[in-house]
Amino acid sequence: MASDLPTTYVDYADAFKFYNQRTADDLAWASAYLTPVNEGPWGGAPDAQVYYIGINAAGERIKLSQISDFWRYKPSSVQLAGSDDPSHDQSYYIARKPGAVAVVRIELGPSIPGILIERPKGSQPVQSTGLIDGKDFYFRESDGFWSLPVGGTDVVDQPDWYYEEEHDTPDELSEEAVYSLIAKGAALLRSGTPTMAVEQ
């Protein structure tokens, strides 16, 4: 997956400056074209205003009409053990300053009717998330098998629909192959293919 870092930079200070500038540019673009979404609150952390920006394959910022639950912003959390008893563990959220606005960049795959895809990440497993006809999906491929759960209150463990299949690609899947398998899964879902049992 191509990085949007400059092709060359001198040191970490240069890279830090680039990221800060990109964040400022994202915020300026979002302020001009989008309405922020309120997310939270989370435990003791107050709610936050968040801009969700889609980044297409050409690196251009685009508006998103829908957001997958997988992409929702949450503040960082730190798990602190209160004692030897796990039931006393507590999560403390590291929140942004009051009034601060978060910008979430979502690297998007190709435009496919009714499907919003995040560019694949990782290797063994390769993973992607997004929406099929407005329902969350989670694509996962590892060791020659791919799966696609869709919808439900917990799309990973208790999806409304689940499909799994072996593939014969000898090497790691390309981005194009991932998009093709997601489109295949969407077509099976839309055609009424029965759900499979979720593999645990």
C-alpha cells in the first residue's frame, strides 16, 4: 500500500512537520465541506466532534455519506489494574482538549455500487472493513481462506450473514483480489445465498 509521505524526507522532524501540515490541511478541507459528527461520551471522557474524510486511491479527499461502525473515532484508553481481581480493572480515556475537533482519514478502495471499502491492511491476515448496502462488513483472509461477515449487532462474532471460502491464490492477495472477493461476497449476499455458521 502506497504511503502518502513525501518520497524523501530528512529526518523525523521533517516527517512530524509533514503530518502536522496534513492534519491542518485535512481540518481546513473538512471545515469547508463537511459537518462534524458528535461521538461519545466514553466513560469519563466527554463527547467529541469528529470529521470523517475519505481518501480515494488518487489521494484526494472526498465526502462520505455513510460511516462504518469500524471507523468510529474513540479516544485512546489505558487499562489500569486496581487489584489482583480482574473485575476491578478500569479503563481511563485519554481525551482531547475540550472543544478540540478530531479528523479521521479513511483510506478507501474503488467505488463499487452499494459498497464502501477501506483499503486492505495487514498480512496474514489481510483485513478490510466497510459497508455493503449500508451494513457493516469485515473481510479477513489468511492461509488460503477468506471470510465475509455482514451486518448484525456484532458483525465479527454474531453477524446477520456469513460466508467463507478457500481460494487458490498462491501468494498474498493483491488489493484488487481483495476487492474482487468482497464484490463476490456482496453478490452472494444479494442473491439470497444462505448464511454459513460462523467459525470461532
